[in-house]
Amino acid sequence: MPEQTGSVPAPNQDSDAGRLPQAVAVAADEAAAQGMDIPPPADESTEEQSGLGGSLAEPLVTMPPDDREPRPLPQIRVRGRSFMALVLSPEPPLADWVAALDLQISKSAPFFAAKPVILDCGLLQADEHGLDALVPALLDRGIRLIEIEGADPDWPATAGWEWPEGYSGGRAIGAIEIPEEAPPPPPDPSRASLVIDEPVRSGQTVSFPDGDVVVLGSVASGAEVSAGGSVHVYGTLRGRAFAGVGGNNGGRILCRRLHAELIAIGGLYMTAEDLPADRIGQSVQVRLDGERLMLLPLD
């Protein structure tokens, strides 16, 4: 077979697109004369995808369908927690007040440990002698301030203070007696209940995770009693009571007169502002009913 000398000229992309089919047809006729197999011409859609007879098109990418069912988002659960803050109200002369504070700390060193404290400067003047050293003196004694009231950051004497961010609101609960004697001894885990023969004073904490706590007197404001079982107060409950510590939802709180700052069973709590008005000052039994606290009369 003689060597094929004819060639098909390359298409000029700048020429009119209508001349391309004619050039392809001439090449097909010459190839047929030499006995060559000619593939069928591509349709218009193929030409568009291959670059003949139209502009270049990007290949289509098909994403497989997502057959997964959308998962529901978890519910955000929010619970409150109440903390009691101490309020210090220094009075002039500040040197004597700081000396009295040192004497009190020497008698009950753990009283201020890790407790939030609000500094109330309402009894002091802007030019009070020694005012500039007041906050540093409190911080040196391990007193943790969460708020400063009754003072202005623009006062010259307070310019060097470390001002906490502070909290809004709060409810005054009256004066708190600072204990000077040692708190009740730690409970014996082998006992099924812990009996306290005397009142629980402000600032004291009684904890017995292995059973019930029975207080034969009252629980003062600022005191705390917690039990793995139930809490029994034969007097007035003014402080905080926690029953069912450790997940015992069967724990109860029973008291002769209810004036509590906070009551809680199994993680659910109720503050003084939430107490029903008809239960305040009454003999009450508190128990857990599902996801709420029930306050029932004892009489």
C-alpha cells in the first residue's frame, strides 16, 4: 500500500466554528479511499464535551446522595447553684479594724478560707487614712474578694486596688457569727446516723455521707448540713441542708421550723426566694418527687 502523504490540517480555534465539520468530512473521504475504518461522527453533545464545535465545558462531578438521617441535637440542661458570700464592712480607724481582723483570724483561721467575700466600704470616706492599703492587706491574709461596694475606682486612694469583676444582685441574710471554737468532730463512718447534740452555728459545716444527720437544736444562717441519707433538724433550719448526697434520691429534709437559705435533695435545690409562702416558719418535710421538690406539712 503506498504511503499516505495527505494530512488533515489542525483546526484553527480562532476560525469560524462552522468550518470544522467540513474539514472533518474531507479527512474522512481521504481515509476511506485508503481502506481505513472511519469511526462514526460524534454527536453535538459529545463535541461540546470534547472541545469540537463549542466552548470547553468543565466535567460534571456528581456527589452520591447522603442517605444518613439527620441526628437530633442534644438538649442543653442548665441548673443553678447557690453560694453564700461573706460581707466585710471595715470602719475607721482602719488600723484598728485590721488589727481586730487579725485577732479574729487567729481564733478561727479556716473561716475565710476559700470563701467569697464582698468588701463593703460604705462606712469609709474617700480620704480615709490607710484606705489605699486596705485591699492589699485583705489579699495578703488570703481573703478572696469577689466584689467591692461603696467605693469609687476614681478615688486617688483606690487607684492601685485590684478590682474584681463583681456580681449583681444578692440577698442580705443578716449578721453571721464567726465561730471561735473548733467545729464538731468528723463523723464515725461506722455509724448509721450522726447526732449533733448542740446547735450548728454560722460558718460550721456538718457532713455525713454514710447516713442521716440529726440536729437536736437549730441550724443557724450561714451553716451547712449535708447527709447521704436524710437531714433531721429538731429546731429551726435557717442555713443550708443537703440530703441524698451521693445520689440517694430517697433522702428527706425534716425540720421543726423552715427558714432555710437553701434546701437540696439529689442535686435538685430550692433557694429561700423559691420557698412557698405557706411553708415558711412551719414544720415541713421535703422529699423528691420525680424532678421536683415536694414540701409537705409535718403537723
